[in-house]
Amino acid sequence: MTPELAIRCATVDDMPEIMPMAVAAAKENAAFDASTECLIQMVWRALTLQKGLAGVIGPPQGKIEGMVVLHIDPFEYTHELCLIEKVIWVDPAYRSAKGGRATKLLQFAMQSADALGLKMCIGILSTSRTEAKVKLYRRVLGPESGAYWIYGGDGKGTQGHEVLA
């Protein structure tokens, strides 16, 4: 692994770099209108290790190229804890067919689940480049365990709408 692709656990010092990325990810991928307050709570929980963690590509106090935010919660119908991926996102300036950053972030999530001895729930809820994302996830994680639909509205989520002020 080259140094620029090294993934480290994010800390609260990374909040100023991560929040603009979380907003950008919500604008790009969100199927629902995003709330800055909700994004802050999601990220803060991971950065403070409150039943969560975040992995980032980039040096401490430097430019972050990509991130993954993970929470530890019970799945909807059980008390059994699992690792739940909240967002994986790579800054568009660092995306390329052979860049490997998204793959490294997926691998970080898998290694985190293994280290914690937890199952992981991870998926794609996106209105942007969905087919390419599905191919990547299949290549790294294997076949999917279902599918997800959003019914109602214009069928396109928030694509084409302003998501955050």
C-alpha cells in the first residue's frame, strides 16, 4: 500500500476536513433531503468512538481524500450488534478507475468488522453512479444479500434538488 492510500482511524481533529465531505456525499448520493445537524451527529459519534469509528485516507491535520463512517448498533429486529456503514465517500479529485481508494475504504470496513467480531451491514443508497458502485461492492464483498428500493416522490430521490443550504 502506498503512503497516500494508508487508512487511519479519524479523530475529532479531522472534523473540519470530514464535515465538508459529509455534506458533499449527501448532496451527491442522498435519496432524501439531508440535515446538517444529522450529519454532524453521525460524524461526531464516529470520531469520538461512541459506538462508532471512522477511517480516512490522508494525513492528520491534512487533506482527506476519502472516508468511511461506521456505527455499532443492533440491527432493526434484534439486539445483536452489527457494524453499520453510514457513508463511504472519495473526493472527486481522487477518483479514478485505478485509484483504489473506495476499495481501500471497503477493506477498512471489513477489517473493522472482523476485529470487532461483528457482522457488517453495508450498501448503496444512491442516485449517482449506482451501477458502478454495485460492481465495486460485488468485486470486494461478493454477491449482495438483497436489494433496496425507494418508492414515492419523483423516483429520483433528491437528484437535481438543493439538499443542503
